Amino acid sequence: MDKISIIVPCYNEEKALPGFYRVTSEAVTDINGTECEFLFVDDGSRDHTPDILESLCRTDSRCRYISFSRNFGKEAAMYAGLQNASGDYCVFMDADLQHPPQLLKEMYHVLKTEGYDCCAGLREDRTGENKLRSLLSRTFYRIIRKTCKLDMGDGKGDFRMMSRAMADSILELKEYNRYMKGIFSFVGFDTKWIPFHNVERTAGETKWSLRSLFRYAVDGILSFSSAPVTMAGTTGALLILAAVLTGVWALIFDGGLTGIPLLICLILLLNGVQMFFISILGQYVSKDYMESKKRPIYIVKKRGGFSGT
């Protein structure tokens, strides 16, 4: 009998968890020939999420949970889930029910009978999101497709079921700065996409502010692309060429380099561009510095539902 590990990263999800557990439990009962486990990863929640997880473990032997010592981020929670999952198949789901549990049966069928290593949900729309967030997300994915050369399109998120072979290959990537969407694409494996419509959260509020989404986008680009460094060199060369042409034009047609205010503006502009690209290079150096420390991706504070706990 195949075992499916349902990995659920949680951060302040006390309002959403009861509904998620109820609906998903009903959905997995329809998957014949399988058993499942729920593996919740509490990412340093500050509400009653740990209490709810502890209660679920007492009432359902299929439930297990891990609590981090602080908030390490969703990427770390997903990695921890894979490390502790014991299933033949692993699936990532959000606790807000924006990932439809009804698709789990179809995902399993695809992996079991069609020869795919991964079956993922493809979000067709952004119902429930404000227009600014939706615009920024689409813009980010256009940029990352062009710079990273990986299969990371808009709507291709974390909701996916994968084989044990794919899960093990992801665990072999030990980097501290993790961007899971890029890692999914990097490891390869055959993936089938199942379209679904986005829905609003059933309870609670999103934990992703525009600031955190921007930071996440920058991490994704810097983790899987050297394009910003190349862009810095290209821009520098173009600026040097523009400066030479401007000087030649001024000497020939304007009788010399004049206009102190214009010169000051150019100096400020060039210094601003220089500082901008130094910042990009600094981001790469800082990430390499963090990797060299070999710090753990997460730290466990408490476990529940595991044998011996």
C-alpha cells in the first residue's frame, strides 16, 4: 500500500487549520489503495497554531508536527517536511485551502499510472488577490523566465505531489538560501500540470506583505541567475561609451566641455548607477557568505506525533 505524506507549512494558521484538516481528511479517504500522514511544520507561529497541532496529534495517529524555534521561512519549512516525511509520495499544501484537496486523488492517479514523477497544480487565475499584487507577481515571473532559464511560470506554485525519487533529489541540495520553485525546476523530472481556479482564503489573513514578496522575488532571481551581474557589466560599458561620445560631440560641436550643472547631474547619475550595481554584487557576496557559515536551515524546538514523543 502506497503512503502519501501531506506536508503543510504553518505560520499563524490557527483559524485555517481545523477547516483544512477536516476537508483534506475527507478528500484522502477517496484515494483507494493508499494511506496518508499529515506532517505539519510550525514555522515559529505566535498564535495557538502549536496547540491545535498538538491536539490533532492526540486525536489522529496520522498527524505529526514539528515546531521551529523561530520563524525560518516557508522554504525551510518545506525542506523540513521533506526530511521528515516517510511516504512514497510527498505533497505540499497550504493550510488556507487555496490548494484544492480534491485534486489529490487525480495527482496520485497521474503519478501511479502515467509515468510522471511530479504532478502539480497550475493556477489559472488570481481570484481574491488585489490588482497590484497580481500585477507584480506576473511581472516577476516574466523577468525570472528570461533571466533564470528555468520552468517557473506564473501560476506554477508549490502545490504538487512528487515521487520519493524527486523528493530525495531535492534533499540533496543543501544550500542555506533556498528558493523551492527554482529547485523544483532545477532537479528536473517529468511534471504534469493540472489547472485549477484560485479561491480566497477560507480563514485568517495572508502572511505575505508586498515587502516580503519583493524580498522573496529578489532571493529567487539571485539564487538561480547571474543575469544581474552581467547586466551590471553591460550597463557599465554602455555608460563609458555614452560618456566618450558625449565628450567627442561637445568638443566638435559645442566648442568644449561646458555646463557645470549638467556635469554635476551626470556625476550624480553615474554614482547612483554605480552604487546600485555595487548593491547587486553585495547581495551575491552576502549569500555566499551565509552559505560558507554552514548554518542549519532550521532548528526544531518541539516534535509531536513521532514515535518516542
